Amino acid sequence: MAKAARLLALVQVLRRHRRPVAAAVLAAELGVSERTIYRDIGALRGQGADIAGEAGVGYVLRPGFLLPPLMFSAEEIEALVLGARMALEHGDPALARAAENALSKVSNVLPDDLREMADGVGLLAGPVHTQDTAFDPAVLRSAIRRERKVRVEYVDAKGARTRRVIWPIAIGYFRDARVAVAWCETKDSFRHFRLDRVTAFGVLDSRFPRPRRVLLSEWRKLEGIESS
């Protein structure tokens, strides 16, 4: 394994652990010697990594260390490019612009060889066929970030119209629809709302009674989705 890739792998292992990890454990996971781990810890510290600990005790990486662009692997670059291309296809205009800007920023800071790799990634995002919405989805994304309740008028699949106050916690992007995941005060449970069936939309001043991350975790458990 090349040194750059090995240092990247070591950082990723350290980030998975909140408690000190012995050099022997790190060496076994990466398939290298303990002596190599000691050298690599020194190299990462030289690059600014705040790694606490010592030989015989274990090591822990404190938050805040950012890897230099050189440390992106080929697969990580492919993942970044594909994710940005999917946002360009699936997102609302503001999200698409943000994805394009982010991809440009990543490309500008990459070394020449990796920039050529990013520009030539052969992973494409296909077009989607979602219906237009009666409101700007960027406003909904802002409400999710700020944990604000939303009042909507909604038409379900049978044509029934209802007014509800919901706590939006996520948006699912699918080929034929964009769907908001939310706690519905009317139903007192989680519900899914197709954005193209929302006929009226307004953000309220009221915040969620509980943190969004907690609500999202509860929804994941109900849906049988592993946390990431």
C-alpha cells in the first residue's frame, strides 16, 4: 500500500474510534507492522493531526484535522463527482448550482493528476422525471436545516385535500418524485409527502419540540434503515 493511501486509511480508522486504540490493533487492521504505525502517526502529526497518546497506551485523533487534497483516493473522487452529478440532475435549481460550485472547488484544489481523473470520471447520473412543485424546494431545505415547522395543504393519491402542520426532517430524491419525510401533527406519527402534491406551503416560526437528528433516528428505526 502506498504511503499516501496508508495514511488516509489510518486516519479513517482513528476517526471511527472515540477511545485510544493500541498500535497493535491499528497494525492488524491495516496489515502493517507496529513500527510502521509509529512512523505514520509521526507523519500525520507532522501534517497537523492532533493525535493524542503514545506507544503502549494507544492513540486517539482529536476533531478538526482536515486531510490535504492529495489524500483523496480514486474511489473517493468518483464518489464525490457522482454525488455532485446526481444533485445536478435531482436537485432544485439552488441545490444544482451548489453542486456545480462544489465540484468546481474540489477540482480547483486537486493536484493536476487527480484533477484530470475527476474531469474524466466515467460515472453518470441519469435524468429524472419529477413533477413541478407549487413552492421552491430550497425553502423546505432551509426549514429542515433550521428545524422549523411547516404548514402545508396536501392532496393525497385519492384526491383528498387536507391541511397539516408537519416537522420536515428529510427529503428523499427518487426518479419520479421528491418526497418529504416529516412528523405529522394531525396523524401524530411519521408520514411521507410527495412535494408535487403540496398545493400550499408556509414555514412557521415554531421550532421542532425535539431535535431533528433524534426524529431522524426514530424514523430510520421504524423504516429499518441503518444509520450512516
